[in-house]
Amino acid sequence: MADYDAIVIGAGLGGLTTASLLSKNGFKTLVLEQSDIIGGCCSTYESQGYRFDVGASIVEILHPMERFFELMGKRREDYIELLPCDPIYSFITEDGRRFSYPTDVDETTKVIESIAPEDVEGWKKFASLGFEMIDRMMDAMMLSPMKTVPEAMRMVIKNPEAMRFLPLLMRTHQAVTRKYYRNPVIQSSVAFQSYFAGAPPEIGSGIFGFIALTEHLGIYYPRGGMISIPEGLARAGEEHGLEVRTGRKVEKILLDGRKARGVLLEDGSEITSDIVVSNVNAKVAYLKMVGPENLPRWAVKAISSYRHSMPCPMIYVGLDTKPDLEAHHTVVTGSIEAMNKVWNDYYTKDLIPSTAMSLICWPTEADPSLAPEGHHILNFLCNAPAPYAPLGDNWDRIKGWYREEAIKSLERVVLPGIRDHITYMEVSTPLDFERRLLSPQGSIYGLFSDMTSLALFRPHARSRVVDGLYLTGSSTHLGGGVPTTIASGIITSGYILKDRG
Amino acid sequence: MKNLKKALLLAGLLGMAAAYMAADDSTKRYIAHIGKQVPYLPYRYFI
């Protein structure tokens, strides 16, 4: 008899969602997390009285989270307190101009009118189509499995209006942006979100162009830091007997022929279960934990063909003063051409750009309890994206240089004199991300996302090569992000309940 | 009939080549990126 009904490798949002839903349905479930803290990229660590978010900095599109708690028979408010953030973004353009987008659509119209009156009509059309898509398709797109042709067809038959929106998947982010906006400043204020899906505007899928619109439904910060989300998911599961063990690293997925039978831990111990759910990067799951020797050749070719998503160094800053910022997120960005140039002329050539997009997150604006009284924190993503292996060097050696460049960047563009107010500063490089999260090459969104690696072409949540192995998280449909990985957990648990429930 | 099919295929290929040549650099990079991934799609579908 197996030790557990299901073992989940990794306590990221996808893993915890799957595990909690299985526990609720009577499965004796164990989550094994290699780190000392849960949440993966959606986590928070404490140092010198400050609480910094590891990666994820906000939550939008609440529906998957609300759906999770509904399936658990609980109320989200009892587990996670969400603080609304408004405005959504503050922008600093190449020429130093500042403006903000509020959540209110009419107020946003006024902002666009003040910058580019010629784009008001485009914004209204964009919003009209986008809100219609969100209203009619969000559930279907986020919570339906779409890995096989029959699954995709079922989704379309149930939601015939999907045919109107599917072409957006085939277009690029910049094509969608340019269809609706003419002014370069407005274009860049929408196009930069392509990098939130891990690709430049000229490659990223047009469907992500509407991320900018979903934020007008509200963006939220969880009280206590981003870790409050995985903690809430785990607590809901623990009330149904879910067991979460941290500091337990899985080395191998044990097989009996082509069937999963448990896991082998780093300390040499074995834990058995007929169901193993991987919440680690799919390439790690198949090529390291299962092992290429246990896979058909075509499967090795398939999984090896995926590229990792981009890495991003993060800088965590503690301040003894209030920063001169206007929003939870401040974006420093250039034109669409500049965003593409950073990718083509720097990132793909393993170079670090001297100027590129930067994102400054100011969590203490929403939740002052994250820092000592009178202090603030900033999570700073400087000149993104940056390569995993900078040409002729490695991140451990250039960390000090990068730290200094980040301070200069903050001083030059955003906060003059900030150097004198820094009380804490840590740089988490792609190498650090790889070590801390076991995320290959420091990739922050799992596998690269474009139209050739989404939906039908992303690894299946129910493995087709190892019986009893399931996948969840950013390597599966719909990719990286808080709502998407929670949605992936709902989909994965659905498969397991269908197969074994 | 066979000759007509060949002519249509040739015309299609020439049309695609002409469209590619007329495209801007950004679109060419996009096509090149997608083109490199296409051979893997049958494998990716089944994993």
C-alpha cells in the first residue's frame, strides 16, 4: 500500500492549488518543497525587519482564486486579505514624462486624451473588445483544459464566440497594440506587458495585449506580502488533512516501468504514491526527475525543444524615507522598437543592456507593515531582461557592478539622492533564482511562451508518457503568473479527480 | 491537372517569398522565430 494517495513536488501556487483540492476530495496528499518557504516565485522573505517579495508583486484576474475557494467550500476573504491598488501603473517615459493609469476606465480615457487625443477612439474599441472577451471567455480560456484537439474543440463548441478571439493568439503583441494605438507613448504603455509573458512585443502573443485591460477590473496586493496567497491556499488544504513539508528536496520520480510509484528524496528516503504531481519546471521534471532513459525518444525531443523563459535579476531595497512614487508599480520604458532592440541586440547575445525597461514595485504603499515604521521597501527590476550567462562573465562576479548600476539607475531616473537613504539592499541574480527556486537558468515564467508553446503545444497537465504523473504550474497551460498558475492547479486536480476520483 | 497543381504550388511559394521580402525587419524576425519552432510542434502536441 502506498504511503500517500498523491505526492506534489513543489509548493508553488499550482502545486498547492492541486494538493488542496485533492485533500478536499479525500486524497491523502503530501506536498514536498525543497525551499524553507512555500510559494516559489510568489513568496516573501524577511530580513532586517523588512519583508520582500521574491518575484510576483501583484494579483489581478481574481476569478481563478475565487473559484479555488468556491471549490474548497470556503470564502477567500477568510484566508487572504486583498488590498486594492490604484492607480495601476505610473509611467516614466524616455523623455522624463510621468503619467498614471487609474483602474477607472473613464478616468483612463481622460489620461489618454491628455497625452494622445487621436488614440481615444482606439482605446474605446480596445476596451470594448477586451471587456467582451473577458466577460465571455475568461472562464473558458483560463479554467478549461486545452491541450488536445478534442479539448480545444469542446471549448470552442461550448463557447462559439471564441472563434472571434482566437486570431489574437496568432497575432503578435505589437500588431495588436499598433492596431488600436498610434501614439508611441500610449503604444509603449501597453506593449511593455509583453515582457510579463516573457517575450518582446514582436514575438509575444497578441492575446497578452489584453492583460493591460484586465487590470482595469482591479489589481490587488495581499496583506502581509505575496506569500499570503500560497499560505492561504495551503491553510485551506491543511484543514482537510493536507501535509506540507518544507526543506525536502525530491531527486527522482520513482517508476515501475512507465508508471509513477513515488519519489526519491535527496536524503535517500523514498515516499510512495501512485499519483505524482510535478510543480517544478517541466524540463526538470522529465529530463532530471524522470530521466531521458525512461522516456521515448520523441518525448525527449519534445521536452528538450522548449526554451526557458527569460531570467530577471531582482533588487530588494530598504529605505528610511518615503520614495517619490505615485503607484504600486512604476514602469520606466522606451518605445516598442527599443523593447525589441533590447531583446535582439542584447538579451539573445548574452549582453546586459545599459538602458532598458525597469519596473519599480512599492509594496509598502499598500501595506506599510512590511517595513519598520517610517521605512519603505522597493522591489526593483532593473534594465530587464538580462541574460542568464552574461558574455564572458557570470552573475556571481558581476553582482557588485550590477548593484551599483541599479543604484545609479534609481538615482538618475526616479529618485535623486536615494543612495543616502538605502538601509538594506540585496541583488537576486538569475543564478540566485536558479539556486533558490531550482528554476533552470533563473527562468521566471517556466517555459518560454509564444504561439508555438501555448495551449495545444505546452506540456500536458496529464502526462502522456508516464502513467500517474501530472504537471501543474507555469510550464503548463496558461503559463506563468498568479491567476494562471492557480488556474493550472484547478485544471490538474480536475484531471486527477476524473481519472481516480 | 498535374501541371496546374504544380503551377499553383509554385505561385503560392513565390507569393510567400514576395510577402517575406516585402515585410519589415521585425516581421521577418518573427517569421524566422516561428519557423524555427514549427518542426517541433508535432512532438510538443503529444508531450
